[in-house]
Amino acid sequence: MFSERSIDASVQLVVENGTTALDFGITTVRDMGSHLGNLSNILNDERLISYDLPEIIHCGQILTYDEGHMSSCGAAIEGIYDGRRVIADNRRSGASFTKVTSDPEDTEAQGREPNPAFSKETLSGIADVSESVGLPVACHTFPSVDGVSRALEAGVFTIEHAVPLNDPQMTRAKANGSIFVPTLVAAFDDFPPNFLETRYGIARDTLEFWDRAAGDQTRQELDCDPPESIVTWVDRVLPRLGKALAATEILVLPGSDAGCPGTSFGSLLREMFILSMFGQRPIDVVCAATFGASRAVKRADLGRIAVGAKADFVVLSDNLQDGLEGLTIPRFVIKDGKVVRSTPSR
């Protein structure tokens, strides 16, 4: 249980981050595992009622293993039996999906010492148990051929921080109808302007626009080379990103990994610009961030304007067919049918 003091601090953090997200027109947030512990305890705090905030869809406790990713605040399990118990607890606490980590034994892909990894059989068992109680599975796996292959073979619903890394994985992903969330912005946000310009050809004025759009100028303070492990991650994903974006049977979604050091809650806009730069049409980026994102959490009432859907949407002044610049200044943000943000017309 949280102490009263930690509950207060956690509620304040939810308010601050939720307010920032809503400022950018984000009406629903997918929380992929919180350092706050059991997020449901915080979301049920009556003090949140007085604030306009996005709906927060969360996974409860991450399923991980001893010394694995998020093991300090997730649920370290030893097998399917443990996993079944945690999934049941998460469902009772209001989780809408299951997050499982299965990092590869690959120091270059993950930037730390090799961890034991869940086997394909264990991942498959977790996916089967979770899906049987209505919770889709998101798998955290930094990009290695082994890690992505295990996730695909286990049949997890979304794969985080990666794309298919070879043609056999493309074939399997198409057959599975897999969803990928590469979160390149979480790496790019650690890269100084000169590095992004020289290595990836992203012009400095483009970066400055991205950062202004996200309300974040901290990149200008970066003057050291980024960690080689993060560069390796990006170098594995970018050559295959275009193929994944071009495959109509594979859904690639923008995701920010906001909350990680250096990645703000406005960074989703930067990720959308990145996907557009590397081949996704602007209107397809928007569809991925709305309708596509609703598929990732199996919520048919989100991401569309239709009878029976939630009255959450953003009104823009510009047409997005030719570019995403119009996303930077929402004319109106409407949550539950109520205008919660408005900007004077230009």
C-alpha cells in the first residue's frame, strides 16, 4: 500500500502528466507499466474527479522475471502458474491489457547485461491465459531477431520497441495481424541535434520544429554522443521500418514511451513526425494514432466518430492530408462531449 504522502505525490504526478497530454489533444493514454506500482489505487482517488484528464488505460503490474526489465516494480514470475495469478490480480484491479517483458539475451539490443528471457512456451502460455480473460498482450522486447521471433511465435497482440527485422518475420507478422509500436522517439529524444543531422539526415530546423511542437527544448542542451546500445537499437529498426509501414497487413502505431528519462508527454507528436518522415502518409499516421490505437487495446468505442463511441475528439484548423503541422495547435479538444481545451483561431 502507498503511504498517504506517496499517494499525494502520485496523484499529483498523474494530474501533471495527464494535463500535459490533454494539452496536446491526447484524450486516452495507454499506460505500459508504472513506477507508481498499482496504478488502479491512484486512479480511484476521488481527488482526480475535479480534473479534466485523459482516460488512462493501464496494464496493472508488468509480468517480468528476476532482474528483468521493470523487475523493481513489476511482478517477477517463475512460470505460467505465477503468471495466471498476476493476470487475475491485474484484471480485478481494472487492467485492460497485459504487459509482459521478454528482453533478448543481447546486450547490444537492450543496453544492459543479458537477462534470462521467457521461453516461447512461457510467452505463449501468458498470451493464452490473458486472452482467455479478455486482456490483449503487449510484449516489451528491444529489437533482436531472437526477441521479435519469440514474441511473434507466441502470438502476442502488440510488440513494443521493434518492427519485423527480416522477411520471415514480415511473413509471420502479416499472418498474425501483428501490431508494432517502435517508439523511436524514446531513442531520438536522447540524441543531440548534430548527431541526428549527420547520422540520419534530419535537418536541424526540422528538429527544432519537432521540439517546439512537443513543447520541449531540452534537446538543445545535449552535447554528448548517445549510448551506443541505443544507437544500435535505432540502426536495427530504421532499415526495416519502411517495409513495415508499407505492409497493409501490419499495423505500426505511434507511441512515445513517455515517462522514461528525457521523453515528455508531448513526444507523441515527435513520434508521429518520425513515422511520417520514414514513409507513413500523414493521414495514415493520424489513423494509426486514433483508430489503430483503439485496436491495440480492443476498444471499439475509441478512436472514431460513430454512434456508440466516446465523444472524445480533436478539432484542427488545418487539413492533415499533406502534412502533420496542423496537429501542433488543436483548435478544440473535446473529452466526454465537453470542450476541455480551446485555442483562438489564427
